[in-house]
Amino acid sequence: MMISAFGVLLLIPSIIFNNYYIFMIILVFLFMFYLSIGSFNFCSMVSYVSGVDLISWGFIILSIWIVLLMIMSSYNYKYSNKSKEFIFMNFFLLLFLIFSFNSFSMFTFYFFFEASLIPTLFLIFGWGYQPERLTAGFYLIFYTLFASLPLLLSIFYLLGLNGITFYWLINLDLNFYLFICFILAFLIKMPLVMFHFWLPKAHVEAPVSGSMILAGVLLKLGGYGLMRVSLFLYNYMYTYNLYIISLSLFGGIFCGLICCLQLDMKVLVAYSSVCHMAMSIMGIFSMSLWGLQGSFVLMLAHGLCSSALFCLVNIVYDRSGSRSLLINKGFIIFMPSLCLFWFVMCSNNMGSPLSLNLFGELMLIIGLLSWSSLSMFYLMMMSFLACVYSMYLFSFVNHGFLSYFNILSNNCLIREYMLIFYHLFPLNIFSLSFSIFLLVM
């Protein structure tokens, strides 16, 4: 782990020489190598409060891969006046994310969990598209900080009572208010329905790299935090999971219906993220092995699939200058090859075979049906609506008559094809070695 920490730090001076791609690919293979060197039940190589298990390993690999693809997607910034600042922000965000997933102490996790907010804000404020990005940034700050102060106070209370914040050694006599303080910050980060209003605003105003990291990794910090606090909150999670799961079931259907009415492509993909995260929240709060494993798999799959969809929306936006489905039509006529990627990613988004989404959703559905068979109708509706809005997005963009407002200057670039392929390949190839993910928990 010390090698990987120094590897991320060495990425920052590599900005000067423009050879950071090589270092990032080496980092990805370095973390992949960890899988072949023994058990992941507990593996600490830095200190008492820092290490890696399989959950951390999966999210760290995802973080490095998404940041690499963020830089690749923002090729226009490479030759601008703010190019080095942009890469610098990405690497600092990656550093905070890796340290967040490395942390086995509640306090250090909280510190890096909140620190990752700062580079994200700079990405939205500095490279966003419209003046409304300031409002979106303030939504992101205040929704996150609203629940972060109670979490910090509860961590200090925990430290004073136990003298330790190590996940596996916490023995706490809880009450309902402490339980809410521990989980609320993570539920807002995921986000839980009714606390999700910051997410569509942040996605719409962020650049494509900001949307990729938000959907790809930052939402997963909430799920990772819930998995960790479930190690000592399980009694209260068993008691109150009825309310959280019921709200998520209702919210998943509600947001699915909102997706079916959207005309802005970015907002549609953002609300589909809320639907998928509702499934992950239900899996964690079901407190079953299949639910937790399915939630982990679905979060990894959603990180790749949703990031790829934002890249596809950005490719269309670069050609037409609009995200509206009323203007962006008929792209199959002059981008037939890109239409194939649209089809595969929309299919993966609805949970098609040979994608991690399918395996994650199947495990989650089994876990939730074992919790209560009454959830069957709602899960059927959520799966059906995911199919409806994915087909709606694909068919509107690729079929129909070309709009007279479009100025179709050029075809898709090889760099953009490779960008989507680098999302698609791990999303479908890891499903062939699915037994790796069954080692979780």
C-alpha cells in the first residue's frame, strides 16, 4: 500500500512532463497485482488504520480507472491555459479517494471523505459550462455539509467513549439519534431519494469529467461508508431498515417515472443513477450476504456504465451544442458506429446479460426477496422502468429525422471510440470471472 500511496503522489510532478498516462496505467496494474498475492480478509501494509480488503480494492481500481478516463475525455482542456490545473485537480481528487478507501479508521475516512469535496467543487466552478454552476456547487456543499457535522460529532463521541475509531473494534451502546448521525451523511452522498436534489444540478452544470467522477466514484463513497458503519450498527439497521428500504422502493419507481419524462439527456442519466443507488441502499440495509455482495457489484457496474453514458451524452453535445432530446435525433445516419456503443451501454444500463449490472441486480433482488417477498412488485416495476428509460434514451438519440438546428461537422474520433470501449471492456469482461466478487464479506 505504501507503494501505491507514493505512486499517486508521484503523479503530481508528472504533470510537467505530460507522461501521467503511463504512471496511471502502471498504478492500475499494481493494484490488480494485489489480487494475486493472498487473502483479502485483512491486508494492512501502511499502518494500523490503513489497508485494503476486497471492497477497498474494487473501489480503488475503479477510482484510478475513472480518473484516467476523465483526463482522456477532457482532451480539449489539454491545450488550454488551464490544462495543468485541470490535471492537478484530478490527481488531488484521486489521492483523496484512494486514501478514503484505504482508511480503516472512522476519523481518517471522514477526513478524506470530506476532502474529496474540494477538488470536485473546483472542477464544477472552474470548468463548468454555464453560470448556474455556482448554484449547483452550493447545493453540493450544503447538502453534504448538512449531515457531515452530526457525523463528525458522533465520531468524536465514539472516540471519547471507546478511545478508538477502528471499524472492527468499535463496541458502542447506541441510541436512535446516534444511528441517524452515522448514516445520514452517507445516505445523502449516495443519494437517498428526498435528499437527491443536489445530484441532477451538479451533473448538469459539471463538465464531462465532473459528471464522470460524480457518478463513477463519489456516489460510491456513501455506499462504502454504509458498508463500514454496518459493522457496528447492525442491530439498529435490522430495526429500522423497513423505513429506509420502503422509501428506496418508492423512490426508485418515482425516479424511474421522472426519467421517462425527461428531455435533457444529462438529467435523465443523473436520475437513473438515483434509481440504481436506491437498489444499492436497499441491498446494504437488507443486511443479508447476497444483498451486500449485490450492492458492491452494482456500485462497481454503475460506476462504469453511468460514466460511459455521460461520455456518450458529451459526444453528442459537442456536435450539436444541446443536450435536448428534441434537437438530438437521427445520429444513426452519420454516426452508425457510435450507435452500436449507445445500444450496448443502454442495454447494460437496464441489466442485460454479460454485464456486471445484471449479476448485481440479480443478487440484490434475491437478497431483498429473502428480506420480504412483498417487495417483488416494486422490484419488477423498477426493472421495467429501467428498461423503458434506457430504450427511450437510445431510440430518441439515434432514430428519427435529423434536426435542422444541428451543424454536423465531423464524425466520431478514434479517441472517443476508445474512451467508450475502455468503459465497456471491464464492465463486461469482469462478469466472466464473477466469483472474485463473492469473496466480499
